[in-house]
Amino acid sequence: MKITFEKYEYLIKDSLAKYIRDKDSDDKYTELILGLYEEASEVTSPIRRSIEGNFHEKEIDINHLGEEIGDVFWYISQISTQLPNCSLPKIALNNLKKTHLNYGKTLNLDETMDMSEYVQSVLETYRSDLPDSKNERVRFFCLGLIKEIGKVAELFGEHRIDGNVLNIYKMEEKLGDALWYLSAISEIYGLDLGDIALKNITKVHGRYNIDGTVRKDNEELEL
């Protein structure tokens, strides 16, 4: 389903829990980056366990995988909107500009692109030496996702723990790279990023009220 990054960002803007909203900037980043790490592992774990011969071998629940991808997407969006002069559409577009430049390709999109256009552009920047095997290729993308999220955590850790100035530009770049890998993982399993986003919107608004307090009813958000 077609949905823009801007629309998604708008629809989840009130889905942040109050206990996070009330924190200062550094504490917000801490909570969100820890959450991003947690959710990323819930994407990569079922993929790793699906390999034949693994002690925990289990077939992937594709619907559940889509839900976990949506949670990672949510955290990437929330962190990007906390950064000064940043947004989800901006990090998505800047990533495509970088990857298309690296591969000498022309990009004819702007921040109004929908998610299907974004994913198609991601496909255009796949490396030619990617493994042919679906299992090996998706593991390559999982490693990429973890690597880029690790860079986000490293950059913030250097600021929060070591006292360095937070490198906003590099944070934006690494969030965009993580989004690229997340989209690549989705595409491998035939999951539509727009559908994932819409389901995630309903999910997160089912947890918290507009003021960020925990919801006690079963009302669903009308899109």
C-alpha cells in the first residue's frame, strides 16, 4: 500500500510513551537507542534460527517478522525526529542520494516519495556480488542492519559516555543506512514496507493515549 515517509512520521508523532516524552534529549536518545537495539534483534533472531541444522530451528512467521520490522522502523523514525533539523523523509532520501551516487545511478525522487518508490530505489543499489542464495543474502542484510544500528549506538555512546559532541550528520547517515538494510530484509520476504508501516501505526496507537499514557481500552486508530 502506498504511504509516504512524511505521512507515517505524522501519524506516529503522538505514539511516544509519556515517560520518554518527559525526559531530556540525552535520556530520550538513550531509551530510543536501547529500544532500537532490542527490536533489531527480534528481526534478526528468527531469521538466524530458521537455518536448517540450528538447534532452535523454526520456520519464520512472516507476519510476526513484519511486525518486528515495523517496530524497528518506528524507532528509526522516532530517533530521526529527535535530531535537530532532521526527519524520516530526510534520512531516507539522503541515503538514496548517497547509494545512487556510489553506484553512478540517477535518482529522480524527493522527500515526497512513497515507500514503494523508496524500496524500488533500494533494489537499484544492490551490490552485484551479493550471494545468490536467499538465506545467505538475508544474513548479509541482517549483518548490515546490526552494523549500522551499532554505529548509531557508538556515536551516541561517544557523546553520552565520553563527553564528545554528538555527530548529528553521522547519526542521520547511519539511521538512513539502517533503514536501507531493513527495507532490503523486508523485500526478500515479500513484505510491503507501506503495509508494515500502516500496521505499525495501528499497533503503537493501540498502546498509548495521545498524552502518552498507557491505553486501557481496545479502541483502534482510524486511518
